[in-house]
Amino acid sequence: MKSLTLRSAVGVVASIAVSAVLVPASSAGAAARPDRVDRATAESFGRIAGAVLADRTAAMVDGKPAERATPPPSGNTARLSSGTARSERAVVSSLRLRKQKLASLGEAYSAGDTRVTMDEPRVTGGQATVRVTERTELTYRKIRGDEPGTTGFRAHHELRFAPVRGGGWELTAIRPLDDMPQVNAPAPAAPAVQARSAAGDTPSAPEAGTAPFPQRVPKNRNTGYDYAAMAAYAEKYWKNYNPAYRAYSLGAGGDCTNFVSQALKAGGWKHAPGRAGDYDKWWYGSDTQSDSWVGADEWSWFALNSKRVKPLSNVYQMEVGDVLQADFNGDGSKDHTMLVTYRNSLGMPYLTYHSYDTKRKSMLSLAVMSPTAKWYAYRT
């Protein structure tokens, strides 16, 4: 595996690791319908992926906008198609507007670091498809002085390349593989779905408002729970998963609620044993667990039924150890579960979570990233 490094004008770093099937260097560029790519071509795919994602990150960072870092085409290297170049200019422009909006609300980033790991390219029908994992860290600018040092996240993308007559490849499409966008990704389109009803007579959490900053609702510190331990657990295992627990991929429903359940247990939540499908049970075992341990809706039903949580009317009332859930497509079913692990003096909650592995993402950036989402806030 070989590493390549790109730098932009504002200090955003893109580090790319790639590997590929080896074939003669001339065959990928010369064939009309190639079925494999050589290492040099795979590395050029990696440079394109890193350059595009680093440009997006740079658009969110204070300072002079970076020059596009995409390497110029040469030999069998890859380049952006004209259509993709236009769409990426539009993405970067929208991200700069997002940066301005966040800055007007009191949040900014002073530096960024983007690293990209690329799977082996797959070639079908002459078209190449590459999946990449992006790991980005952004440094919070100290506007008030007590912002966290950094926020980090992991995201997944799929890139498609088409061969160019005479040799070389063009990037023709890039799409996210995650349902939840990150702060350096374009906002999703507004969903068009019909609302779903809750199961049976289970309690329904009220939607929380997002107008900053409401009157504070102080947290009761005499509950017997250790909220600092919840936060410490989440920040320890946000990207290096705890091997003592099973983990669930996005294809298997995601790991977000499983992770929050682990953190709540670390802070003193006790098992409520019983049948796995009962919404008033909550537990983890050596070979299985309750539905409420891993399911977002089921966790909400258990937490409300058991009186272990109380709904909050506004997301900015959350404090360390509180839980946030999101319904991204507005269908009434909760899609994602997060834990507050930091709160600054202004009252800004910062969330840490799995599946879209993220540490200390501000509630403000979450709301700006997903403007059509419905949010549910719980006092633990």
C-alpha cells in the first residue's frame, strides 16, 4: 500500500492510501473497455479523491480560499470531467456560504486535515468505481475561548470514472454513501415522504426546537448517574470501537444506538432484563441484546416508558450526558442517536456518535448540515 500527500493553501492536508491490481501500464489507458487498472491509475484515482475532498474541507476553513489541488492530467492519470468540475465548483461555493452562516452564528474553523483511504477500484463494463473513506479533523477557532479543540469525523463516498479516448480517465460522479451529511458535504435535498406512525401505544417523543439559545434547563446532578463517565466513554471509543461490544455496520442498521447505550451503561444505567422485543426492557448479553439497546425508535420508547429520560423542548437545552435523536427524512421514524459530550459556556452542546463516527460536532453545525431534519432531545 502506498501513501500520497496533497496540501492546500490553507493547511488542509489530504493523505491518500491506495492499492490496485497490477496490469501493464499501457493497457488501462489504451483499452476501449478496460477490465482492470494498473497501480499508477489507481493512485491517480486516489489523488483525485483526496483533492476533491480536501477542496471541500478547505472551503469550510478560515483564510484565503485554496486553489484547486486536483493534479493536472498526464499519461494515464485521472482528471475531473467538465460536468463534475462544474458541480464541484457549485459544492465548494455552497460550502463557503455555509461557512459564512456558521461564522455569523459564532462558529468557525481555523484549520483542517483530510485523509482518504481508497478501496481497490472495481471495473465493470469499462467504468471504474472506487469507494473511499474520508477522515477529516477540523480545528475550532477560539471565538469565545472555550470551544473544543477539534471535531473529527469519518465519511464514505463512491467515485465513478470513465475512460477517455486516447488514454486516461475522468471522474464523472461522486456520491455520499452515508445518510447523514458532514459539515464539508452538500446539504441533502428535502425529503418527500409520508409520515409513519409509532408502534402500538408507545410514547412519542415531542420534536425539539432549534432556535438558539433558549432558557437553560439545569440538569439534576443527584440522579446517581455519572455524566462525565458517559462522555469520557464516548470520546474514548468514538473511532476505535470497544472490542468488548459487538458493532453493527450501516448495512445492518448502524451502530449509533448501540454506542450510546454503551455510554449510558458506563455512566450508571442498569440493565432492565426481559424479552428482547419488549420496549420496556433494555439489556446487552453475550450473544444478543434487547431491541431497545440497538434500535433508535425502540431506545426512545424504552427511555420514555422507564422514565429514565425527559423530553427537552429545545436542542440547545441539552447538557453533557443528554441524548439527541434525528429523523432525517421526516417519516416519523428516528434514524440516528447521539450523545452530548461537551457543552461550552454559551450553552452549545457538542455531540459524539457512531456509524458516522464523529467527535464533538456542534449542535449548530448539525442543524445547518441537515436543515430539514427533525430533532428529539432527551434529558437523562
